[in-house]
Amino acid sequence: MKIIVLKFGGSSVGNIKRIKKVANIIVSYKKKGYSPIVVSSAMSGTTNELIKKSKVITNNFTSSEYDVLVSSGEQIACSLIAGRLNDIGYKSRSWMGWQVPIFTEGAHSSSRITYIDKKKIMDYLRHGGIPVIAGFQGINSDDRLTTLGRGGSDASAIMCSKFFKAKRCIIYTDVDGVYTTDPNTFKRAKKIKVISYEEMLEMASLGAKVMQPTSIQDARLNRIDIEVKSSFVKKDGTKITKRKNVIANKIIRGISFTKNDAKLTLLGVKDKPGIAASIFKPLSYNAINVDMVVQNISADGKTTDLTFTIKSDDLIKTQRLIRKNSKISFRDLIVDKNVSKISIIGVGMIATPGVTYRMFQALAKKNINILVISTSEIKISVLINKKNIKKAIIALHKEFKLNK
Amino acid sequence: MKIIVLKFGGSSVGNIKRIKKVANIIVSYKKKGYSPIVVSSAMSGTTNELIKKSKVITNNFTSSEYDVLVSSGEQIACSLIAGRLNDIGYKSRSWMGWQVPIFTEGAHSSSRITYIDKKKIMDYLRHGGIPVIAGFQGINSDDRLTTLGRGGSDASAIMCSKFFKAKRCIIYTDVDGVYTTDPNTFKRAKKIKVISYEEMLEMASLGAKVMQPTSIQDARLNRIDIEVKSSFVKKDGTKITKRKNVIANKIIRGISFTKNDAKLTLLGVKDKPGIAASIFKPLSYNAINVDMVVQNISADGKTTDLTFTIKSDDLIKTQRLIRKNSKISFRDLIVDKNVSKISIIGVGMIATPGVTYRMFQALAKKNINILVISTSEIKISVLINKKNIKKAIIALHKEFKLNK
């Protein structure tokens, strides 16, 4: 039996017309000799509508009931897909998390799948049925409904691929793959055919909205190849796979960037051990994500300048927290809301010296000033003025021959 | 433990404001020392919206998937009620049919509850929790979701009352009780304080929209007293109970009537054994409900006149079926669309002679012509011209002193 997991995102099942299209895609794999296991998200908009209802009651809606509420969305989508497959002559039925069952652990609304009972689904597949499994949901040891958190249907698909030993796992979404950079910002962005988990993780956490980083990590840990495709147009997608499967003809795989960053600089901070911790602890407690951090060496050994970036949305809260922080003293706080982070990503840079130099050189040629630098094994990020972002993408895209 | 079953219909939980009101009603019983078991319908409109989705796919949507689809509505309502109860400080959680579990048998979309496992809910009640159970749904022996058919949440409430041995069962709805006749048509209609199952069954099947006849029958068979109340206004409702609990001070309990009837008369039908069956068989096959039937004695023993009533909506279809029916021959077919059936109902008439006479006399005094008559043990129905319906209600209401 050639099992294939086909996962459809919210916009792919956004209305009945699209659900019919999805049914045709499923049938096309059945005809090719595959045994499809379908995993579906809720119809786009449904989950937000349900969350809105809970918010009218309270902003602290019980998380266990929140899971009951939102998991109804997948129930609707799955029954409609199975009903459509029945209508066009295929044996199919919906499976809720508790019916499979899909076991989870951890807190409500952010549970993780620990185990999927194969028995019933395998039996159904052997009898030629097409199971349509509700993504995003499972049950815990108390038989209560749980959800996996936003984007959790991807995790459902990957865990199904793992437990059912699927030959392939295709994530159908509203984009047709992963691009060298955001095609909406830069028209000449090229689709990436094959990308490693690690590169994809860097692309995702830096702004590419194709898949949730946790799901990519799940795929990486379980060595599951993922194909990302569009359910709207028939085109080759992008394959996310092991590093060694990625042909190393390119040093840089893609360019990602952020749009809503803010930079804060604390001038004349008293330089003593633990000062960074004192600054960042209250931010962390308030769920403010600090991204790039640079600390200048203090000339006199007494004070230092500390620069870091956060999401613009958190700026007011962050300023307030820093100003009322009695554990730190500083001369001045300078804020810059007009900054963006641009990153080049590629496993190729590990084996290739001079990549950093080429990046800086390419930006310098266009008179783009670098404010902060941060690097990892397969990524180099720089903070620049927001107005230069497009110019920087064009320069880097050309420098690393991404349109070839 | 004083268990009380509180059932809320679709309009009672129609929006968040009403759900908050429902939570207050539940709490008021908790404060009085009751242990409430809540049974909820879907928010009004939800089920119809879901059905519409299935109809866009096909009019023959698989019934098992239809059940998965529509049962998501109760899931939403129950989680919102439980979430609200939590928010105002009460221990509560939602229970889907499969979690209780509630076992059903019979065809999908028209299943019947056979057994409710008490264990988990009783344990939860003992720990002071308020369970909010999804009405209208259960599971079958294959662990598949089933629904009880339209209005099935009433059946859920009655079966919960039975299995949990509830002291009381209150059906909260958008009307504040059962009236002597439709208060929208006749302003002076009076609320009935106590009515027997049998009377209520006749009232329901003749047009009173308070409860589904099947649920009243369930209550009757299990000897469960039902209180019908409004969740909108704080007023005494109507109690539906055993015949012997109903004080027999009234001969007639209420007047019900239909609005959309049509009368058909076949003139000069060849009178031979089985002729009525030949006429009605194709109607029955086409789900056309024949109500009153009158056959005149034939003078010559060769032909007869046959009159019957149907819903106006079925008239065109019925005429076509009769005209193309090769098994029967008749001289003419006369149709009257302007008829209504008016019925007086009351267990008191069993022991009281002369009720029929009083009814006919009261109508005759107002020059209302009776077209067809039909009687049962506790009901007398007559067919009259539609234009006389209001006049007839006033006359009968007065004759049987229903406004006292």
C-alpha cells in the first residue's frame, strides 16, 4: 500500500467550490495507485469567527472549552470533503481526533501529538476507503478535546506521515511553494525546488508564511520529506528535505526579511555582570520577543551601549518596562521604528568562505547602511533602514544569483 | 442530590448575550440547591447554515457525514455556555455525545437514544460540576456520530431526565408555555398551567410548535414531567404531565388549527374494494400526508364521492398523481385551497357527553359551515373555510370557557 498524506489548509477548503477542487486532487492520487490519507484544516475564517465568539464572553476563556469550540471547525470541513468524495463515487468518511484516536499531551490549545492509533485507519485504507482526518485536534488522557495551536494541522499531517509510514506528504496551501524571497515584494523571486529543513526553518521564522516552524522541526526530527504545493494552480511546488538531498549548487537558498521591527539603544548603561539579564527579564515575562542584540565594549569599563530589536507592536510596552525598571540605570534611550532585518540563508555558506563579505559589499555598493549584524551557521542577518529593503533584496538576489 | 435537567433551545442560545442569560438561569438553580444537567441545542441559524453548505455539494449528502456536519453546532453552543459558567466562577465543562457517552441506534439523522452511561457525569456532579451536554447527538455502535433529527435536543433532555433520574426537567424555549390557542392569532388566548401528554400530543401534531411530538411521546412513555418555559422572560410556564395530575375542571384544554390545508373531492369514483388504497398508495410513496378522509355512501352501489385533505404545498403534486393514476376512475376532481382545520382538544371530553354538539352549535350560530368532521378520543376536528378561522376560535374559546 502506497500511503500518501494530503493536507489541505484553510484557504484550500475556504468554500464549497474549493472543496470540490480538493476532492478532485484527492481522487487524482487515488487513480495513480496511492492510498490517500487526507488531513484538513477548518474552512478559512471559521476559526477566527469562533475565537471572536469566545472573546465576547471573556478574554480569559477556559482553554479546555476553547479547544472544544475551535475544533468544531475541522469537523465541518472534513464532513464536507468526505461528503463530496461520496457524491462523486468514492468510499470516504471523516475521522475526528477522538475517533482515530490521535493522542496528545501538554496544555490545552498548544498540545502535541504523542501517538496515533493506526488500527482503524489502516483497516479502512485496506478496504479502499479514503479517510479524511480532522487536523489540529486530538484527545488527551482524560478523553478531552485538545488542539495543537495555530497552524497545527501541518503538525497533524506530519505525525500522520510518521505513524502511517507514508511514502509522501503533501501540504496543499494557497502559495505554490517557497520562493527565494517574498514574490509580493520582489517580482523576480524564483521558486525553490528543494530546500533543507534547516534553511526552511530559518526562512519560516524570519517571515516566510508557508509553514509553522514547529511543524518543520517535527518533519526534520522524523525525517519526513514535505512537498508544499498550491491547491489553486497545478504547478510543481517546493520539497523540504534532509540537507544531503539538497543539491549544493547554490551558496544562498533565499532571502527573507521582516517589516515591523523596532530598534532600541540604551546609552550609558552601568556595565556590571548580569546587566543584560536585568534588562531582558521583565521583557521576557511580558512575552516580548527580543531578536538581535549588540553590546558595545565600554571604553572606560564603567558604562556600555546596548542595542536590541523587537517587533514594532511591542515598542510602547517595552519602553514603559525599561523606564520603570529599577534594577538598571542608563543615560538615554534611543528608539528607531524604521528598521527592517534582511537575512541571507543557505547551508552552502558553511563550506564557502567570504559570504559575509559579499553581502556587506553588495549592500555598501547601493549605499545601504548596516545598523546591526547577527549570524548563525546558515544565516546572516543585518538590520537596515526600512526604506532600503527593496533595494537590498534586488542587490542580494543578484549578488548570489538567485534568479538563475 | 436533586438533579434538574435544563434544556435550552436554539433561540435561547442564539447569541452571546442570550448565552450569558442562560448561564444566569443555570446558576439560579444551582443556588437553590439543585444539581443542574444542562442540555443545549445549537445557536439558532447555525444548523440551517450547515445544511445549506451540504446542499451546495449535493441534495443526497451522505447521512453519516451530514450528522458529523450538523452536530458541530451543539459543540459550539455547549463550549460557550461552559466557558461562560467558568468565567462567572462555576465549575462547568462541555460533554459531547461521545464523551458521556450517549448511545443511539437507528438510521443516521433520525437515531434514537437507547442508553446513557451515567458514570462520568454522576461523578462530575458529585464534585460540584455543571455538565453541559450537547443535545441532538450521540454515537452508534460503530463509534460514529449520530443525530436525532430535527428538534432532537428535546429528546436528549428527556432521556437525560430518565437515565439520571432527574427531579425536574425544564425545556427553555422562545415561547413562555402552551396556550389555549395560538396567541398570535387570538390575543385573548390563555396560558395552560397543566396539560396531559395526550392533550399536548394532539396540540403539537395539530400545529402548536412548542415541542416535537416524538419527544412528548418519549416523556409520556417514561412518565417524565416536563416544564416548558421561556428563557427570555421570567414567567410561569406550562407543565406537561400524566393525565391524572391534570385537574379535570375543564372539558376542553385548547384549540388548535392549521393554516395551509387543501381539500380534494373525487366525484363518481367506481366503488369497489381497495379503491381507497389505490388512491392513497401513490400519495404515500411520494411522502404526501393525507389528513382527514370522508367517503360518502354511494346511492346506487356503483360510484362514491371521496373527500380528503392535504397540506396546500402538496396540492399540485397530488393532483398530478391522481390524474395519472391508471388504477382508479372518477368523474371529476374538485379542489378547494381555502380550508382550515380547527380542533378542540381535552381529556375531559371522554367523560362529558354533548361536546360535539356544543362545538357544532357554537359554529352554526356564527354561520360557519362545517365541510368535513374527524374525531378521536380526546379531539374533535372540523374543516371550515379559511376565512372563518378567527371567528371560529373566538366562538369556541367562549363556548368552552377557555379564557377563565
